[in-house]
Amino acid sequence: MLHVVNWYETILSKLAQEFHEEVSHKIENIVAKFPKIAPTVYKSARKMSLNRFPYNLVYTIDDEKKEVKILAIVHDKRNPSVWQDRVV
């Protein structure tokens, strides 16, 4: 995520802050509370779109550990193979 924040920082620092805030909000208020809300897109990986930015949160759920693991924050146009090898 840091490279995306840095890229938005070069355009406008407010954009970088807003990107970070949206990602944090999605993780803390949606994914953490309602992890199964996003559809499964590959094996056990789920994908949730950000509202304002063309990025997705890709994550898995470990029901036994009651844990969510963020695998990637990836651009909409990026080839899914960049994160698919991270899925167990």
C-alpha cells in the first residue's frame, strides 16, 4: 500500500491521505466486522473494491483462527496473477 500512497502523494498529498483513510476504513469497519461480505474470486480469496479509487482489497479468512489476512491492495487493471500465488 505504501507505494500507492507515495504515488498519490506526488500528485496531491490530500489524495494520498484519502486513499490511506479509505483503505483503513474498509479494513477496520467492513472487512474486520463482516469478512464474508465480499465475494470469493479465486480459491479462498475474496475481493472488495474501494469506493473512490480503482483498487481492490484482496483477502482470505481463516475461520479457525478467526482471522482475516490481507493478501494485496491491487489496481483494478492489474493481472490477478500478482496476488493469486499468495492464496493457500
